[in-house]
Amino acid sequence: MISSKVTPVEECPMCGEDNIRLTNICPNDNTDHKICRSCINNLKHKYGKEFCAYCGERPAIVNVPMTVNQRQDSINITIENNNETPFQLFIKKYKCLLNMIKGIFCYIGLIYNWHLYRMIDHYMEEGKPLNKEVDWHIYNAFYAFFINTCLVFFTAHMCENDCNRCKCIYV
């Protein structure tokens, strides 16, 4: 006489995989709340933390806007991360206005820089301070920008030659 027994097979209740090891991650230690390790990893990847899928402690998914581009052979999904601060949103919205304000401040700084060059030159030639008003002509800003650029390159050239002369080795 042949007797056959049916052996029970462990099956994951979420994905339906057979002959796998089930794991219990229930914080209430409920023995019936077992799922496979791959389902636990999938839930952790989707929600960002481990939790018991049976107990209803599932964390909320933040609605993230996404763009779907469909072509003939594939579908591309791009998730737009919109975690911008209010300051970043303000800068993005008023970028043109902020660039104009930056330009005005650069102009004012260059004009005062040119006036400083005039004061230094006058003091070196005459020996007394320059008592003239600031000349707000646009060409003076270009002169100051040109002189500043020349000074930066001259300083960099001097530092480079000085370093080559003493054979400094930087590690």
C-alpha cells in the first residue's frame, strides 16, 4: 500500500512565491504576519522604512509630480523632485530682476573702485587728497573693470613666477 502525504509549502501571501522562508517583522509579534524577504525589501525601497504590511502602519507616499515620455518601444518616467525652499523658489521666479540688481551693485562698486584709483593717483602725484565728486560715467566702470582684470592677472603671474623661482613642490 502506498501512502502519500501532502507536505505544506510555505508561500508568501503578498507575491505568491513558493518554497521560500517567511519573515515576521510585525512590531506586535503577530505570528500570522509573515512575508518573504524580497517583499520586505520592496516595501522598504518603496516607502523608505520597514513596517508590517498587515497592521496598516504603512507610511504615506508624498505625491511627487512626474513626467511620462512614451515612445514606440519604451516608456520613460522622470520623477521631478520639488523639495525647493521658498528662497530657491523666489530666486527662480525673479531671476531677471535679481540679475538687474546684481548688475546695478556691480556698476556702483566699479565706479567707486575707479574713484579710489583716481584718489590714489592724485595723492601720489600731488601729495594731497582728491576733493572731487564721484564721476558716474559708464566708461569709468569699464576702466575700473579693465584695471581690476589686469591687476588680477599681474598678481597671478607674479605668484606663478615666484613659485617657479623657488622650486616649490606642492603635494
